[in-house]
Amino acid sequence: MSSDFSFGFGTVTSPGVGSSLNVSGIVNDLMKIERIPLDRLLAQKTSFDAKVSSLGAIKSSLSSFQSALAGLQSGTSILANKATSSNTAFVTATGTAGSIAGNYSIEVSQLAQSQKIVAAGQADATAAIGGGTSTTLTIDLGTISGGTFDAGTGTYSGATFTAGADPSFDIVIDSSNNTLEGIRDAINTANQGVTATIVNDGDATNPYRLVLSSTDSGSGESIRVAVSGEAALSALLSQNPAGTQNFSEKITAQDANFTVDGIAITKPSNTVTDVVAGVTLGLSAVTAGPVNVSVSQDTDSAKAAIETFVSAYNDLRELINKETAPGIAGATAGALASDSTTRQMLNTIRDVLNQAPTGITGSYTSLSSIGVAFQRDGTLALDESVLNTAIQADSNNVAELFSAADGYATRLGSVTEEMLVFNGTIDSRTNIFKDRINDLEDRQVTLESRLERIEARMRARFTALDVLVASLSSTNTALTQQLDSLNPPSR
């Protein structure tokens, strides 16, 4: 008698609990059918995830395009001038918008510097100074006038001190910070224009010395310290150029002295922004002779700004076209295939570029007039020779083309802001897709829970069937043996 069984799944040969029934294989095959709705849901979720990611990439590209507009909106990138120095070891020069072309002769006789004063040495930077009585250090900055200065002792005699416009500030020293390190940290934490450090000068007995420096340079930044409280702190830290001086001045606060085309000028800083219009001068060393600074139009900066604008538009256009591609005739479809809202963003920007500004006073009134034009494939291209001619002929006109109230960059700035602003065009579209994803995830949880229950029931039923088949197989074997015993082989 045969021991094979068929249950509509073909002849089963992989054993179950005690039979040849393939329980696991049967359940897995049936569950593939049950999972079809879940698989479709997961495919939908993957599609919406791709849409959100695509919009994120477009938002980033749109931000880059917006950034490329910044210098054009203000006009600074078009009107920028460059300044060059004949000897940067002594004087550096940087040009900005508003500078006037020309040559300037500069001679430096004195550099600006910050005052630096040093206290008497201490044996230990962490040892307490005094008994910990609460003591107030009142520090202010001002100008030392008159008198004489002894370079050997680093002190003044007969001088006066005039406090500056900035108010004085107080530092409280008590038992929690009455060490050299504590005083240093308290002054630095105040961050009021005075910096404190500790220097080890190598002295065998008292090597640790507190050093105070004015943060800013200039003759009006000398330091005065009044001490009220602990005598030991007063003996160490009191500093008045017109009175008691317990610090030694190592570097004197002073202004920069220089001439521009023979005109004598004094400034508190070595970085000078308000002498030559639109030019920042950096004074590095006292000159042995005149240094020439030349200011001219920076056509390279203007060209680079417009090249960046053209490139940013082309990158944005390419990305949007790729992400919204419909996938016709075997082409790859984009994550936002045929999404009209996303494509409309590109159309809006292109419409602005195609509409010439109104009220432009010069002869350059459109992008094409300065060498920027659409190509047959929809990209923008720049003719550098046309642009250079326009900038050299009338840079103000070229700047106005972008920065006027109705200029290209002004209008594009408003358009991109509406798209990028919180809950604007891109955010709104992204939120729609995210809501769909959330709904699908909720449905996914429900479906997965249902499938778990279905699979559990299937396994229970087929396992019971497997046990039944095993039992029938055992009975079949027993009957076969009994029948065989009733029919002994013939001799």
C-alpha cells in the first residue's frame, strides 16, 4: 500500500512533524498571497519617501540659487572694486563697493598697539593672596597724558589719567578666587576689554606674574585698577598712572600714525576702514618710504557673481526636470513625475528671467544685453566678452539691472523666498507627502498585526493536519503489516 498523500498542493515530500507534509513551505507560499496588500502599501510609502527626499534636494538647490542672488540684489558684487598694495609687508588693501578708482601714497610712522602691564611675581599661582576678605577691583580704560615714563621701572611720574567713555567695571575677589589663577579667570570672565594671563618668568623665588592687556589698541585704552578691601590684593593690583603703580608697563598703548597723500592721520587701530572710501587698509609695519595703493574696478568679482547666478539656475533647472520627468518612451521617471506644483516653481523663475525690468536708466535693460541668454535646451549661458564690455562701460547700469526695485535679482529674491519660507511652497508640498506617509505607516502597523494573526492560524491548522497525516501514516503501516501476516508468502 502506498504511503504518499496528496492534498491539492502536489505530492509532498518534505517532512513535517511526523509526516512528509511541508508545513513551513505551504504557509510561506500562502502568506505571500496574503502579503500582497502590504507589499503594495510599502511600495506606496517608498514612493512618497522618494518624493520627500526629492523635494529636500530641490529645496537645497533653490537655497543655493537664492544665495547666488545676494550680491546681485545689493549690487555689491557688480560694483566691487579691488585695491592692491605695492608692498603688502607694510600695508594691505581690500576694496569694496563704493570705493573710487585712483592711486594713494601711504607712509606709516607708528603702529597702533595695546597696553600690557605686569604685576609683581608670586611664588605660587594657586596660593591664596590675603585672608579672603571680599575685595572689589574697579577697572577702567582711558588715556595717560603728560608726565614722564621710566622705561626701567615701567612707571609714570607727573602723569594724569582720563577715563574713556566706556564705564568702569567691577571684579569681586574673595576666598573663592583670591589666587593668581582665580583673579585671572575673574577678569577674563567679565570680558570687559581687559585680558588677563599668567606668565612664568623663570625667577627662582617668585616666577608667576599676572599680565593685564587691553583688548583694543589705541592710546585711549590704558588700564587703571582701583582696589577696595584686602590690603595684600591692593599691594599687588593697585594701578593708577597718576598715583600708586604696582604694575610695570611693558608695552604702551598708542595710536597708529600714518599719512595718505601727505595728509597726517591718527587712528586707534591698524585696521582702517574710514580713510579711503570703500577701502580697508591694514597697517603691518613702519614704512621706510611710500607704499602705493591702487584702486580699480573688480570686473572679475562681477563676472564671478553672474557666473554663479547662471550656474545655480542651470543646476536648479536640471534637478527639477530630472525629478519631475514623466518617464515617457522608456526614460526613467522622476520621483515627482509630472508633478505640476513642483514644475510650476521652475516656470515661475523662468518667467521672471524672461521679463525685462522696468525703469532702468541706462542702455543695458535686459539679461541678453549684458551677455546672459537662454539656449535652445532651456539653460542660461554667459557671453563673458559682452558682460565685460557692459561692466566697463557702465557698471552702475549693470548693477541696477539686478538690484533695482523691479530688477531681476530683486524679483527673483521675492519669488524664491515665497518658495523657501517656512510653510511656503516646498514645505506645504512636503507636508502633504509626509501626511500620506504617516497614514500609510498607521495602515502598515494594522496590516502587519493582521498578517501575524493569519500566519499563526495557518501554522496551527497545518501543524494539526501534519499530526493527522502522521497518525494516518502510522495506521496505514500497521494495517499493511497485519495484512501481510495474514497472507504468508507461498512456498
